[in-house]
Amino acid sequence: MNNPFESGHIKNYILLYSSVVVIMVLFFIASSLFNEVKDVEPKVFDTNITQVVDGKKVMKNTDEDNSSVFKLMPKNY
């Protein structure tokens, strides 16, 4: 394998690297120019505290034996 410093190919590597950097900079500039900044309205929270009625209802099952779809075994193994 030839040494790029001795054969003069180092110019090609530097040119390739600089072209990639220039393309990245151009894409960054283009994305920042065409980026539309939207005004975001600040959120205002209600300071009045309203009391919430606890809506949980306790339902009692009268027929507990037949409530399950699965039947358990009488013995544990």
C-alpha cells in the first residue's frame, strides 16, 4: 500500500474532507434559514381549585361462587 503523503494523494483526501464539511455547513445554513419559528403561547393554568366528587362505586357481587370463569382445583399440588 502506498503512503498517501509520498504519492501526493493527500490533496485528494483533504479535498474530500473539506467538501464534506462544506456540504454539512450548507445544509445547516439551509435548515436554519427555512426553519419557521412559531410563537408558542404560554399555558395558563386555572388557579381556582374545584373539588372533585369521588366517583368510585363499590360494587358487591352477591354471587361470588359463579363470578369466575375459571374453576380452581380443590387440591393444591
